[in-house]
Amino acid sequence: MTMTAPTIGLGSTSPAARRAARAAKSRSGLGLAGCTQAQDTANKLRYACAVKCGRCEYDMSATPTSQVCPECGAADWGVRPDVFTWTPAQKLSLLLACLPMLWFAYLHVMLIVARLELGRWPSRWGADDPYGIPLVRELGALGAILMLAVWVAPVVNMGLLILCFADAWKRRPRLRNTAIAAVASISLWIGAYVLIRWDPTEVVVWFLD
């Protein structure tokens, strides 16, 4: 009797071979996905750390600083939005917001000088006029100038903040810094107003009496 060997076709593979093929395919897919994800992360980090145009955020890493932005034509493109920077107008607005605190501190300097001149703390309600105490009288002139500057500073500060917002609207990366400067300035003004109104040492009453 003649026996013939069974013919195995190309499509008839064993279950074990099919499972091994699926596992290999799955591993290769995960490897490709992992490489793609790592590449995307590297690209994001490279873009975040790149030097960008301050107006349109165009990548300026390969552009010399002497040239304008090829995307929007800005000449002052050298701003990194990921780094917190202050513009001169923002710095001036913060300095103006600190002026009331400076005046309040200067009044305490006058009070200490009056204490040294009189040998006691001066009376706050008219008995010891600061303009009648030697050396304090000379310091009082600067105190009056600072007081007048405190009255004018809010108007100038508000105008500077409006100009900062108008400039930041054209350069969107600066909008966040301008908002922080505005919040800081307003907070300083509110804090100074509360402190001067409270006047715990009655130095404002002594100076204005």
C-alpha cells in the first residue's frame, strides 16, 4: 500500500506560529510608536527652548540678530517668550507704584530725626510741628515734594499701563508680562493706600498737621 505525505499549503500555519507572528508585530508597532512619541517630545522641547520672534513667535534660532524677522519683518524680534523680562515702561510703572511706600518710609526717617533732636518722641497732634524742629524742617521740603509726586503718580502710572497693553497687544508674548506688571502695580497702590489710611505710628497726621 502506498502512503502519500500530506501537503501543507502556505495559508495553513499552526496556532503557535500565528501567535508568535502577532506578538512580533505588536512589539514592532510599540517600538515605532515609542520612537515617534520620543521624537515629538524632542521637537516640542526644541521649539520651547528656541529663540522666537517677540511679535509672531517665529523660530529665529537660525537667524542672525542683525536681521529682521523673515515672517513679520519685526526688527526688535530678540525676545524669548519663555523668559520673564521687563520692558522699561513696565519697570517705570512699578517704580511709580512704590512711590507711596517710599514717602511713608521717608516720614518715619523724619520722625526718627525729630526724636534725636528733641530727646523724646514728638507729639503727633500739633505740639511739635515738624517745620519747627531743626534739621527736620530741611527734610520736610523733600517730604512735601514726595507727597506731591504721590498725588500725580497714579495718573502717570495708569497712562504707562495703557501704553504697555497697547504695545503688548501687537506683541502677544509680552501680554502676560504686562498683565503681571499691572496686577503688581495695582496691588502696591492698594497696599500703600490701606497703610497710609491706617497710619499706625500717626506719622502722616504729624506731618500734615
